[in-house]
Amino acid sequence: MLFANKDQRLYSRLQLNTTVILATTSTRVQGTCLNLSPEGVLMEVECGCCQPGQLWQLVLPAAGERVPPLKAMARVLRVEQGVTSDLVALFLEDVH
């Protein structure tokens, strides 16, 4: 029997360094997308902006004229607090 390595993932991640916007009806947060997969995003944001369980509208701006922006509802899975910024893992629930 073969056992999966704990670092193996169902989907590969695309390494990025681009702006991403999180928004609710009353709040807007801009951060940096570090990586993207079909199910999630890892991003860096200002400290204290995100809490586990929060639901955000996520917008990853267009990469060019031929590629439309990525829009999705995203739920915060975890927040790793840092000194100057937080790493936030989001699950993409509704991509359009």
C-alpha cells in the first residue's frame, strides 16, 4: 500500500505575486495573492483584517485584455499572524 506524502495536494498551486481585493458591503481589503489553486488562495494582508470563518467577495484583477478578472466568494480557513502582515488561506466557494 502506498501512503501519500503530507505535502502532496490534490491540485497544484500557481505561484503569483499580484494584487487581490477582498470586500464585504462595508469593508474593503487589498492584499497580495501569493498562490492560487482551483479551490483556494493564499494571500498576504495587513494585520488583523481577516478572521477564520469570514466570508468575502474576492476579486483578482484581469491579467490582460484576454483574461477576465477572477471573482469568487471566499471563506477564510486560517490566519497566520505575522509582525507586519498576516498570511490568509481562503477557500473559493463560488467562482464566477
